[in-house]
Amino acid sequence: MSKLNPKCGMVMPISECDGCGEAHWKEVLILLERAAREAGFTPHLVSDADDAGVIQKRIVQNLYECPVVVCDISGRNANVMFELGMRLAFDKPTVIIKDDQTPYSFDTSPFDTISYPRDLRYTKVEAFHNALVSKIKNTASSDGSDSFLKSFGSFKVADLSVEKAPADELILEEMSLIKTELRAMRNQARNSEHMYVKSSNKLTQLYGGIHP
């Protein structure tokens, strides 16, 4: 059985952002996944997971655990910038990319950012692909001496305490989350029913005495 390649986390817009729709970002994701595989990694959106759970917890865990993360700051999406900040706080290998229509941000200017054409023109995309493959390899194998935080001095890096829980505890936790979600859905259904009944009664009061 072959050994699985390490994960390359992907942080990027996935829905409409800066005039680009969901289909555009799917095409960009395909480009990033191809580069990650060629660099020897398994591409993995940090919001994805093999099991159900709270999405915020999943994102933080992936941002912390992935050996290298590629972050697309195109459009300066708020969620992307927040997740990038978290990854940098962990002081872990990070590759930043952006399209050629997004201005450089002051906060990320110390990084060697790789740019790609927003129109995804083939010839320029191929040059971007080669540069990204090389950058992923070099960043992942770096000794960390040129990391973002170290360029500003000495800092205590944020850490996550990871504990392994017995299977029965994990099952109970997931069941609790499901119950909470079902309860919220029931409450929403009740509220909708209440509003419908209230509207129906009001209409009856207004028009009930009118006969053809």
C-alpha cells in the first residue's frame, strides 16, 4: 500500500467575490490542486473534512495541522484574510497568491506573492503553475528561519492543545451537535408556522366579511 502524500491546505474564495462567480473560483481551485499534486501533496480545502462537525473548528484544525497552506487573497475576501492571519499566527509554511487585478496589501507585502491572470489565460497560467509548484516545494521544505513572524523578531507562537478522545465520547459529541441543529430547525419551523397562522388570521379579519 502506497504512503499517502501530505496535505496542502487551500484557503481561497469559493463563492461570488469581487465580481467573480462561483464557477471562476472552481476553475482556480482546479489549477491549485494540479500544482499541489505535482509538488507531491494532496490538495485539501481547509473547510473540508471526512467527518461531520463544526466548520469553524475544522478550519482551525486544518490551518494548524497542514504542512503547507496555499492562500489566495484575490478580492481580499474577509474570511480568507482572517484565515491567513490565523495561519501566520501559527507561524507555519504559507504560500500567498493573488490574481493580477487585486492590489497588494500592506499587511502581506513582506511575502513573495505569486500572481496569476484573473482571465486565466493559458500561457500565463502555465507560467504561474510552474512557479507555484516550485514555491510549494521550497516553502514546505524550509527550515522556518525566513518565516513571517521571525522577520519581525522573537514571538511566542500560538499552539493548539490536541487531545484524543474515546470513540464513544466523539459519538456523543456529534449526537449533541445534531440534536442542537434539529432543535434549531424545529424552532424555525414553529416560528414559520406561527407567522403563517398569524397572517391568515389577519387576512380573515380584513376580508372575512367581504362576500362576492
